[in-house]
Amino acid sequence: MMGDNSLKIGSNEMELVDFRIFKEENGEVYEGIYGINVAKVREIIKVPFLTELPGTPDFIEGIFDLREVVIPVVNLAKWMGINEPENVQQNSRVIITEFNNVLIGFIVHDAKRIRRISWSDIEPATFISASSTLDGSKITGVTKIEDENVLLILDLESVVQELGLYEPDTDMQVKELEHFTGIAMVLDDSATARKIVTDALEKMGFSVIGAVDGEEGLQKLEDLYNNYGEEIVERLKIIISDVEMPKMDGFHFAAQMKDDPRFNKIPIVFNSSISDHFSEDRGLEAGGEAYLVKFQAGEFYDQVARIVHAHMK
């Protein structure tokens, strides 16, 4: 496990592995600066000997055996549709990642350093237009670094879904579900993830309020308090929050909420693609009642039902 475990709970900071992808256009070579959350990085290694897999997309370079675990390796430049310069392989590395309980390697042209960045300095990638050569849907956030450069945080989970290595289990048998009442709040910067969680909660009977990050989540809590006053604790049965969100992450949101006597009795569950035990421990320390890895419908229902029942007592 990489990274510095000294990140304080609720600090609204993350650590990123800064890596580079080079692109050749019209005879010029350009350097792209990218990042991935350290919590998703197992290790960084030199490119190993890879066994090719016939019939797979061309951005799959092959597979290799890492301590008796077979790991597929994606060439990020190919996946992003980037024309690689010649002789770019000498500093290439494979970043071994784990998220959604899946191990996968990504070939990058250079791995530079670990950066500590505040989520408040990370903006959603809304500025990337449809006409851009860079697909905005592959970017989850952007932040400025030194020399006015911009670092882009890649949505590597979408690669895993494209490969069919991970599909969210959304099958909740409605006839078996206990029916609840009241409000549930969902925080997630991914519209797709928000919809999956919202659909599950609505099947359970909840009226769902959504927010795209911790800042909006706190504002929605204020709105609910203005409507319900002290009754908010009875009305708002549960909050489901992602961890990685621009502006304010889930841990910082939870810390802010738990510091407010109006809201600190409302249970919060973290629902994240980060599947390392350190993040799970941080989630529980931040005040979470549970830490779930996206997305297993059966476990989601069991945990939400358990927590809501305990909250109603």
C-alpha cells in the first residue's frame, strides 16, 4: 500500500500519484499531466513481460502474474486515443491499482511523484468541451499545479467497466425488500453512481435528495433543517456518500456534519470504489456507520436496513 497514512480524518485532502502521458501531434511532443488517488494504488513497477490476449481491445497490452494474481494491463495512451511518440517506453511504468475489489495495471510514460492536494482546489472537468481532443467523460477533476500547469484526474473506473471486469450488481428483488419511509440523501459527483444508489433507495421506499459534492450536501442539510427544524433527525433517515468528490470529499463532509449538533445523530454510510482497508478505517473514524465498496445491491440493502432500524430505535 502506497501513500502517507498521516492524512487527518476530515482534512479534505488527498494524495495523488502524478504521472505523465506524452502525445505527438504535427511533429511536436506534448506532455499530459495526470493523477490517480494514492488510495487506489498498490505499487508502481517497471513494465513486466506481458502475455498477449487474442481478441481483446488493442489498448489491452496483455496480462502478467503478480505474486500469483493474474493482472490485465491497459496502455493508457491507447485507451485515451493518444498518438504515442517513438522511444517513449524507456521510463514507462505500470501503476498497479485496486478499486471495486479489482486489480488492474496501467502503463504510463513516467511516474513523477506523490502530491498532497486539497479537494477544495479540485474542480469538476466541466470546462472540457465536446470538441476537445480529450474526452471529458474520462476526467473526474482538474487542479492547477506549479507553472500554471493543469493536472487531470483520470476516471480509471470507466476503463474497468469498458473491459467488463466490473459491473455493478444492481439487482434488488423488490418483493423481498422491506418498505421504509422518510428521506435519504445521496452524495456523489458521478451522475451514473448517483442514479444507481438513488434507484436502490427508491426501491426501498425512500424519497431521495441528491448532491454532487460535500459542499452541496451541507447546503441540502441546511435546506432540510429550514423545512423540518429539529424533526430533521426523524425525517432524514440516512445519508449515502461517495468519498472522492471535488470541492469537498466525503470524509470532510462527514466531519463537518458530525460537528454540528443539529445533524450529528443522522447516520452516514460511505459508498466508494476505493477498496483498501485504510480507507475503510478512515471512513469509520470519520463517523460512518458502514463503508461499502461500489456496488453490491444485496450488501447495500442489508446495511442500509440495519442502520435505519438502529437509527429509529
